[in-house]
Amino acid sequence: MNVKEYILPLTNDIAKGYIQSDEKIASLFDYSLNDEMKFHKRKEDLEKRNFQRQELASVLEKAHKNYKYNTKALEQIERLKDENSLFVVGGQQPGVLTGPLYTIYKAITVIELAKEQESELGVPVIPLFWIAGEDHDFAEIHHIFIQSNSNNNWKKHAISDQSLNKKMLSYLEIEQKDVKQWLEKVFFSYKETAHTKELYNVALELLERSNTFVDFFAELMSWLFKEEGLLLLDSADKNVRQLEKTYFVKMIEQNQQIQEAFIEGVRQIESLGFTSPIELAVENGNLFYVENGKRHRIDREGEHFNTGKRTLSTDELLKIAKESPEYLSNNVVTRPLMQEELLPVLAFVGGPGEIAYWSTLKEVFHLFSYKIPPLIPRIAATIVDRQTEKWLEEYQVSAEEALQGVSQEKNKWYEKQKKWNVEETAILVKEKISAVHREFQDLATAIDPSLEKIALKNYQIIEGQLTYLEKKLEGQIRKQYEVELSHFDLIEMSFSPDGKPQERFFNIFYYLNQYGSDLVPRISSLQLKRNYLHKVIYL
């Protein structure tokens, strides 16, 4: 297993500017990415604050005792009780079978950064994955892509759509029969290897232990990172909500100021020539009201709050926060703020989209006298399996070229193999026939001007037949190289499936099936550099 690095252009301009330390973008954050002392400064800032470490440890312990693979995690929780302990945090929606590969890369980044900074700062630094269980977009997490009948044909394989329920994912119970059938089809789509049966049995066992999709995600993540002690926090855990009471109270009491601070953050982004990464609705209270597991946006109407179903006074909403905080949920603006209140966050690991939306939140954080924690871009990577690596070498295609798409290299290779130049011959023949037929057209017009159109039509039929023959000849030649050309298509599918980055399309189980359940620890052991270059991992 080895790694090569390449510069790939980021499509998100805000994240690109942040990584490149553009001064204008840097002004939207509190810690500079290129400041070597940023973590020391952050540690000093956090030392001035108090956190509910003991209470949080108790809540996390209760949750992790439910997971099968929890030994190392429970050890981490003991370390949380140290008053100097800090967190490196990353998060994601609970995708089925852990979702796209970038979820795994995000967790690896969190773990490796925590190890590094614990050594550097001399205090316990704990990796924590914030599961966005309060999200309700089931359609975003209910599928992976699998191969159908041919190697080049991939399709979305989704669990029966329950998105109409709009329930928070933490409340969305698993229909065991449906998900077992879905899981069977996933593994049936894989080529059977020495690892297939073991992986299927692990996934099936962890599914049977799970009541919700958050449970299933957490069980799988705790299994994948069982030796690392990655802590998992469900944002909609009712026990976590009890710790958040006073923070919800603050968000309600200063609700209008939060929105004004957010609007100012959006204005700053737009003044730099960027479109806001978060949709702005002036009346948005940046909280949700939860009823029967479903979230309803809370809008502010003067001194009252409207949930879409009922109107609440400020006092009524404050009473809910104090007595029944499980009825409240954060949105994209207040979720980072809640995380900041609850956890001593040394750093937050995110993808380009997350970096972009955090760029609007500086004024919101400052409203509460907090700073935005250092944002660390997650590792971005592409896995190259052994067969794909063999084809890259055989056809002399570099990984850098493959990352950009191989259609040009495919055409170049094909043109070199051809013994006959059908296109050139076809042009020559058409020119000769056109010249000869021109005389026939002139003769027809001289005999009877009304025959001009018939003569032209006659030539067009002949030309069409020549084009048809040209395509047939070209097709016959390509057929001779059908196998080799399909290899280029498979390279394309591996690097840029459906035109997407590999990490946004493939699921980790596809590679675990080929290389074993220890693949994730082996990738972690590579200690991939956080230099913000794209990693190509050769297995």
C-alpha cells in the first residue's frame, strides 16, 4: 500500500480561498489555517471556559455501552473526565453502511489529528464523531451504489423510501425485514471473496442490534474504528438534550440577535463576491420544534414563535427548553454553536461545503463571546485497486490524468492501434463522389430544372450510405479492441464514477469485500499528510 499526492482544483471557492489562506476569506474565521500555533492558541482560549465534562462522560458512557465494539471508546470516555481534555470533532449524517467514502476519511482525519495534538499539547485529545441524527432528509442517506449485471453499469440501491415521514433520523426505526433484503442485495452484487461471508455476517449482526438508522451507523463506525476509540455522539440523543437545556435557553433569549449576526455574516460573504452557502430567510428562528419525531421549522413573528402548527410565546418556548429540551432541535446555524457550547472543541474537521457554511458564522460565535474553532479540511482521497493499477500501467495513463477523466487518453490509445484510417478514407471518397455527382446534378438541371431537387436528394442518399458504411467500418474496428477500450471505461468508473469524485460515490464495504475488514486501520496507519493535496491510495 502506497500513496501519491496531486493538486486537484476545488470547486468550492470559499473552501479554496480558506485552504490557500486568502486574506479576505481568512478574515471570516478566528484562527488562520497556516498559523502553526493555532492549536496552542485554541487550547489557551478553551482553558478560560468551563464545560460539563463529567455529565457529558456519563451520557456518552450510557450510549456507548449499547454498542458491541466499545472497549476503547469507554477508555476514551474515562479520559474525558480530565479537566484539561479536548475534542477533535467531525460529523456527518448517518448514511447506510456508513454512506460514501468521505465519511470514513473524515473520521480518519479526526482520529489522526487528535493523536497528533495530544502529543503536541500534552493533554488528552479525544476524537469524536458528531452524528447528525437530528437531520430528517432520509433520501440523502438511504442508498449506496452497486453494480448491476455488467461491470460498467452501476445503479442507486435504496431502502424503501420513508422520507415522506420527515422524521429525524434518530427517530426513524429500521424495518428489519426490508433492510435485511436490501443488505442481501448489496452483498449479492459483490464478487465473492474470502472476506464476503465475514463482512456480511458482521453487517447483519450489527443491523439486528439496531433499532434506528443512527444505531446502525454507530454500530458500524464503532466496529470499523474499534481500535481507535472514536467516540460517537448522536445530536438527537435525549440524554444529550438534557445537557443542552441552558444552551437552548440562550438561543431563544437571544434569538433575534443570532439571526442578525448570521445576516451580517451572509452580508460579509456577499460583499466578497460569493453567494451565501446557507439559504437566508429573515424570519427563521434557526431552531426546530419536534413533534412525534418530526421537525417543524420555528419562525420568529415579533415576540412570538410559529412552528407551522402552533404559535408559542417566548415564555412558552423557554419553558419547553427548560423542561422538555428533546422537543427542540438545531438548524445549520445553531448546530455549530450548540457544539461549541457542549464540547471543548480543539478543532473541527470538515469538507469543502462545511468550511463554506461556517464562513457565515463568525458574528454568531462572537455574539456569545466564542471563537470559531480551527477548521481543518478532511483528507480527500481516491482508492486504486490492484486491477485498476495494472490497467493504468498497461495503457500508460497516470493517476493525475485519470483523476481528470480518461476519455482523451482512451481516444489517443485507440488511434494508435488502428491499422486503417476510416475517417480519412471516407472524406476522400466523399470528395471524389461529390465531384463526379456534381456533373450528374448539372446534367439533370440542364435537361429539366425541376429535376435539380431530385438530383440533390439522390446525392444526399448516396452520402448517407457512405456515412453509414463509415460508421459500420469504424464499429468493426472498435470491436476488435472492445476489451481494451472497456478497461479505459473501468478506469473512468473507478476514478470518476458517474462524473463524481470516487469518495462521493463508492461505499467502504465495496473495498472491504476485496481487501478485508482491516482495510480502514491500514489506511489510517499510512498517517496521510494534512497538506490538502488529493491522496491516491494504491492498495
